[in-house]
Amino acid sequence: MPNIKPVSDLRNYNEVLKDIAVGEPVFLTKNGRGRYAIVDIEEYEKTRAILKLIGELAKGERSGNESGWLSIADIEKELGI
């Protein structure tokens, strides 16, 4: 179940920070609507790495679509396998 708290709970931020764990962010609401998410630094770094990987994969796919794809045999020849 998501951990949702009003942003006013940050007045006692130690209690809010205590509830944060990897994979379990704390969502803060303002005026009853979701506004912020506080995540563990490990989770943040993992998310950034995943987004970077997805971006690189998209660039590779674009390159393959524009310049053509290599066959497995071509790749093995290129690598000397």
C-alpha cells in the first residue's frame, strides 16, 4: 500500500524520512492532491540508470532503422569470434 502523507507532515521530517525505504517512496500531497515523492537515494540512482539505458537503447534502435542492422555473423566477424 502506498505511503501517502500531507506535505504539512514535513514539519516533523524525521518521521517522514523514517518511512522511506528502497522501493517504497513516500508520496506527499498538497491540498489533497499528489505533489511530491521522496525516494531513497538508491532507488533514485537506479531509476536514473534505467532511464539512461532506455535512452541509449532508443538511440541504437534509431541508428539500426536508419543505417541498417548487422547480422549475428557480421557482429561475430567484427568482434573476431
